[in-house]
Amino acid sequence: GAVVSQHPSWVICKSGTSVKIECRSLDFQATTMFWYRQFPKQSLMLMATSNEGSKATYEQGVEKDKFLINHASLTLSTLTVTSAHPEDSSFYICSAQRGLGTEAFFGQGTRLTVV
Amino acid sequence: GESVGLHLPTLSVQEGDNSIINCAYSNSASDYFIWYKQESGKGPQFIIDIRSNMDKRQGQRVTVLLNKTVKHLSLQIAATQPGDSAVYFCAENSGGYQKVTFGTGTKLQVIP
């Protein structure tokens, strides 16, 4: 199967700072990637759809100015959590698909802890 | 809004027995369904998928059943092994869209 890689796997940052998470499709091109957030013992909640070369589409309730998404190339999308606060601590996961109606491949996730 | 949900939050199964994990979905327009396995601290891993023009699909030790009449999806795992212990999510993808909507998840515990 296809490989999607996230970096870093975990990060601890101070409250008020910004953190960037990278998502790469290693062996295929992805015009669209997705960012999810998962709190402990809960399901994955879609935050936004990242579109290569255009603005991301955010789900209702997700602050676009707080969660900045950049999809600079067909293999890389980044999520920047700006001015992070403890309530932003969560497991962030990205996914990518080769095309419409095909299986999504997920990254290994990034554990963000804001102290 | 449309949602995909699960009936059972936790399922305990004896090693060697078969496991059945259920899922209900509400979006009648859904035409592609996926089961994912998520181990602690990791991203979801694809298990098996099924399209709405099918009612059954088999993989290695796993079978997915789709009942469109009652909007129900199930995952059957044969001869459950300790390595199957994880949280299982059903997910839905509507035609023309790429985003995947996840259900609430079922934790499968395999008792040795």
C-alpha cells in the first residue's frame, strides 16, 4: 500500500508558541490531503481538507487562523497550530488518497502536548 | 448532520473465537465504506472496504457485510488473535467526495 509519513511523531511546546506538523505522501501524488484531530478514547474528527495550490477547506467550528494549512506540493501538506494552548493538546493525523472514492492512507499521527 | 456510528464501544473476545463489530450509518448517499484498525498511538490502518453495489466482501480472516436496507455495516474477524486487539472504526465516503467520515469506534479486547 501507499505510504503517508508525518513528522514529528510527538512534540511538546510551550503555551503561546506555534508548532508545524508535516504530512508527506512518499510514493504517490496527492492533490488532496486531510487533517484530523483525535482526543483520547474518541474518534477522528476531520478538521480540514488540504488542496494543493489552493486554500484549505475547513470544517465547521475549526478556526482557520489558528490551524494554518499549506499544501505547497503534490506530496506535502503542513498544519501549523498557532499560539498553541493546552486545550490544543491532541493527536493530529493526516491522510491522503490517490483519487476519488479510493482508500485513504493515514500517517502515523503526531502527539502534540502544550504545556 | 450525516454521521456514521457504532453500536458497541467495547468488545471482549476469547482468542480463537470470531469477532463481529457493527456499525450504523445514516447517510443514504454513502457508496463506499471502509474499516480501519487503530492501535494505540498510531494512525488508522486500512483493513477492508466495500462499495454500495456489493453486500459482502472477504479478505484474509476478515469479512465485511453491508446491508443498505437498514444502513448497517459489520466487520467479522475469524479466529481472533491477540494482535487484533485495537480500536476499529467504520468510515464512510460519499461518491464525488474524498473526505472520510469516521464512526465512534469499537475497542476490541482479545482474551488469551
